[in-house]
Amino acid sequence: MRASKGQSTVEYILLVTAVTLVVILFTTGKGSGTFQSGLGQVFNQTTQDMTNVASRLQDNAAN
């Protein structure tokens, strides 16, 4: 039982480390401009979509 628990802890630590490294590489590495630009576009589009929905809801409430 202990070996299984220890193994799952090590696997969890390795997974968290891998995800952290990927995030660091994408935000500071050679291709970070592309990643940050794409992420910015996603945020901008999401913000615009939310604004559009809020406007429609407000228009519907006024009618």
C-alpha cells in the first residue's frame, strides 16, 4: 500500500514539474511572442463575445 502511495506522489510531482516547465518555456522561450500573441487574441475575442452577449441581454430586458 505504501509503495503505491509513494509512487502516486512521485507521479504527481513529475506532472506538476512538467506542466510548470512547459508554461515557463512558452512564456519566456524563443516562441514566447507567438504564444503570448495567440493568448492575447483569445482573451480579446472572449472579452468581445462577453460584451456582445451582455448588450443583447440588456436590449432584450429593455424590450
